Amino acid sequence: MSVMRAFVVIVVVLLASGWAGEDAKAVKVLAQARQALGGEARLAQVQGLTATGQSMRMMPDGGHIGELRLDVQWPDRMLRTDASHGPGSEATFVMLRGLAGETLLRKSKILNGGPGHRMSQPPLIGGSDATALRHARDELTRLAIALLLTPPTSAGVQAAYGGVAESPDGKADVVVFTGANGFAARVFVEVSSHKPLMMTWRDFDPRIFVILPGSPPGAVSAPGTAPVEVTWYLEDYRAASGLQLPHRISRSVSGTPDEEWTIKAFAINPAFKADAFTDR
């Protein structure tokens, strides 16, 4: 995996706004986009997926590359597994985060560790179990929107047309998704390819730092509780089981590059084991 690239800053100018009477436009934009991703029939068949690859996380002592696995089963199961190695160490640092229905999944562990190896527990996003669980549900819904433009029916999400955005590279239609408990996200769909380019929303700071051997003092930080602007950039669309899916997903927080996923493989509707969604 290459060094994390600089994020492209897109300056957005809404040329038209349409909350009232514009839902038909949102329906048209989403229909074109779903067709570009593989078509309504194939997207409707996706009940879950597994994505495997690498993640690059920016930390106070530099960028850290790790192995990434993301297991998702809509409408209410998700587990993200991050595994990384400390400098010059054979130990594997594993962090598990997600949800299984009403259960929040949150655990860290060290494999093949020795004296001096320590790892912080994944912090609670928002500071409480209830808030962290809501945050995980929202993330699961955002994944469905970003990858498939098809939120789970149970999420009760509605879409409205938000206008046209311009950047030096072209134009994008903006679709605004809203739902219960303040859920909101904007998706930018490229006018020419009809594929999602990016998603933005405001939420708790999602950044998580962990202690690795050799890390300097102050390398551990818990997410803040003040809302911040979070952006996913969706790139490198390639075929996966008849769908077009982004194989590079980058995240910035308050305009600062934070994390990049390089997906090596997607498995659509895998047969999950009975214990797949546990913080084992």
C-alpha cells in the first residue's frame, strides 16, 4: 500500500436548493446512480458483505498501516476488525468495533504480546453505551447508502434533492438523506458517471488512537463529543460480484486526512458463522 495520499478538497457551491417538490429529482438521480452501481435488482439482493484489505490511519507518531476486515449484515449487524503490528514487534494488536442488534461490540486484544505491550480499550463514541450504539447504527446505515445507495428499510431514511455542487473537476448532484434521531448525510453523485464521489455528515469525532510499542507520550486520545464534519471519499470503482464498488475509501475529519481503506476484495452475501458478530 502506498503512503496515504493528500485528500482532494472540493469546494462546494449549491446552485439550486430543493426541499419542497424536489423529491422526484432525488428519485431520478438515485435511479441513475443505482443503475451505474449494478442495477436495482442486484442491489436489492445484497443483504450483507465482507470487505478485506488494508487501512492507513494517521496518528500522532505518523501513519500506521494495518489489516482491515469489515463484516456487515443489514439491517443491524456490523463488525470492523483492525489488526496492526508495532515497530519491531511480533505482537498483533487487534481492535473490534461494531454492533449486533442491541449489543454494542467493543474490544481490544493483543496476540503474541510480551512485557511492555499495552493497548487501550476502544473508547465509547459519544461517551455512553447508548450514544455509541446509536452511532454504530448510523454508521451501518451510512455504509449501505455509500456503497449501495440503498438504506435499510428499517432505518426510515428519506431522500431529497439538495442541488448541484461544482468543483474544478466537474459537477455532482447532491442528495440529502435524513432519518430518525437526527440522522443526516449528503451524498455527491457525479453527473457524468452517476457514481457516488463522497459523503459528508456531522457527528462525534470518530478518530481513535491506540498505544503501540515505542509510541511517544500522548499518543492515546479519545474521541471528542463536539460535532465535527466527517467526509468519506469514494474512489477506484471496480467490479465485485456484478456490482461496481469503491475499492478506496478515504476519511477526513474537520478537513484533516484521518484514514484510508484500500479494499482488496469484496464478498457479497457471504455465509457468516454463528459467532461472526461477537467481540470474541
